[in-house]
Amino acid sequence: MKCRLNNKFGEIQIDTEVIARYAGLAAIECMGIVGMASVNVKDGLVKLLKKDSLTHGITVTVSEQNKLRIDFHIVVAYGVSISAVADNLIENVKYKVEEFSGIEVEWINVLVEGVRVTDC
């Protein structure tokens, strides 16, 4: 699926995979996030994704009003406030994706799939 922007010169199309990659890079900058998670629905297993496969833990859809909807499956660091991490992620990603793409982010869902102890 593609996001569409129109200007006086024509139409710009941005693939949702591009948005997902950019959103993933913005998300891992947030304090308390260990990484994105891939969930195997069949087995119920959660797998921490490497930096080069971030988009597997992110789903981007475009609404009929051409607004972005983003779902994050994340793994958080042990000992952090999940609500503070989620709030920070939402604010950071919303701002950066809207500035990058010029398309409004309608909502962001944060699904915490696991907690991991990190090395200091």
C-alpha cells in the first residue's frame, strides 16, 4: 500500500515499507526500548529482531483519509516505566514520521511483547 501526497507538480507516492523503516529507526532511539519484536502467532513465541529487520515488528496502514496508522511490537528494558517508554515512543515517532513524510499520523499502537535485561 502507498501513501499519496499531491502538490502542484503531481503526485508523490511513499510505500508503507519506507514509513515503517523510518518509524523503526525513530523508535529504537527512544530510551527503554531494546528493539522490535516478531510474534509467531502459531507458537506464541516472541523473537527480538535485529536492526536490519526492524520493519517485521511494525505494521503501517493508510486510512481512507490518507492518514497513517502504525502498530509497534516492542521489547522494553527491565526496570523502566512501560507507560513512559510508550508515551516517549508515540511522541517521538509521530513527530519524526509527520516531518519526514508530510502525512498525518492518525494513531500509534504500542504492543509490549517482552521485557529484557540489558547490559549497562
